[in-house]
Amino acid sequence: MRKLFLSAFLASVALPAMAADMPLKAPRPVAPVYNWTGCYLEAGGGYGMFNQENTLESDPGRVPATGRVTGGGRGWFGTVGGGCDYQIAERWVIGAFADFDFSDIHGHLAGLDILGLTGTEKERSAWALGGRIGYLINPTLLTYFGGGFTQARFSNTELAPFVPGTVLVTPLHLQGHTFDGWFLASGFEYNLGWIPGLFWKTEYRFAQYDHEFLPVIVDATGVHRGFGLDSQKFVQTVRTELVWRFNWGGGRY
């Protein structure tokens, strides 16, 4: 029995000493928690398409002469903008933004074929003002939905005979016009990590604009020719941009 107690005593003394000599494991590093609150500037470009529904109508009177005719165009654009975000919880971000597109989205004018006329329509620019709400899939990747108000500027459309090789006796045009509308958007934004504050954003955007009447005008006199188009535009764009968050503080531990 005495030997048993002696063995137990020696073990109780030796084990703590051995444990003190063993190397300790290094603590696991704590991942930084990013805060998306702040403001940013952005620039980039993308590809866009517009569809339009045009109806030929008398001017004055606005009496329809044809049914709706669908046309459209496509092309490239550049964009610049900025905004501010606020992180309201661990994974939710809300924000407001504005941007401006300078574009060359162009296509065939629809609706005047019955009169033997054609032309090339061009969206020259657009701007948007809106808000977004996003969810952080992880601390560096934000997915979001947004929407707001937008305007698009379409330039003058010089009209030409539908049959190639012929010339209009009286040159005609559709005057340039600014269309008001609304938009919806969806996209993601990612912290690249190469330079503090540098992000990459990709977004799909759909815009619908109000109906507007575009009279056919005589070039020389500015007189309305007696007919015009009731036109409604729909524009879809896919844009990718570099974003610089100029007050980005990085992660905090």
C-alpha cells in the first residue's frame, strides 16, 4: 500500500512538470471583420441594347395610322459614378448612388417603313440616381439589388429613303429627345485586395422609359411634316467597373 501511495505522489509531481516543458500550440489567427460603411468613386464600361415600340400617328391629332412596330439597337458605353454605403448589421449593406453613361448604342429606326423612310437612332447618354440593398456572402463579397430614376438622351435621327440610292426631295428628321424612366439592377461587388480600397463590380440593369411623341420635322423650316412616332424605349445593360473606396479602412480585428 505504501508503494502505491508513493507512486501516486511521484506521478502527481512529475506530470505537471512534463506538461510545462511541452511546446504550446500557437493561437489561431482571427479573421478581420470588414466594414463596408463609406463612400466611393467608380468607372468602367459595358454593353447595352435598347428595344422600342413605335406607333405611326398623325400630327396634330395623334390618330394611329399603324399598329406597334418593334425595333432596337445595340452598342458599347462607358460609365462613371459614385455613392455611399452603410453597413447596418453583420451582413447587410444599404446605399445610394448616381452614375452617368456616355454611349454609342444605335440601331434601325422602326415605324416609318410604311412611308418609305428609315434612319439610325442613337442613345447618346444616360444618367441614373438610385439606391441599393446588399447581402454579404462573405466579408469581401457583396451581392445586391437596386433601383431608381433614370433619363436617357437619344440624338437627332436624320431620315432617308427606305430604298437605297434615292434621295429625299425635302430632308426630314426626328428631333433628339430625353426620355424619363425607372430602372432595376442586380449585381455583385468584390474586394480585390491588391490595393487598399480597390473593388470590382459587375451589374445587370433594366430601364423602362415613358411614352413620348416624336414629330417628323422638315430640316430647312422646322415645320412638322404631319406625322410622327409614339415611342417607348426599353434599355438593358451589363456593366463592369473598378470601384475605389477612398475612405476604406480595411479590416478590423
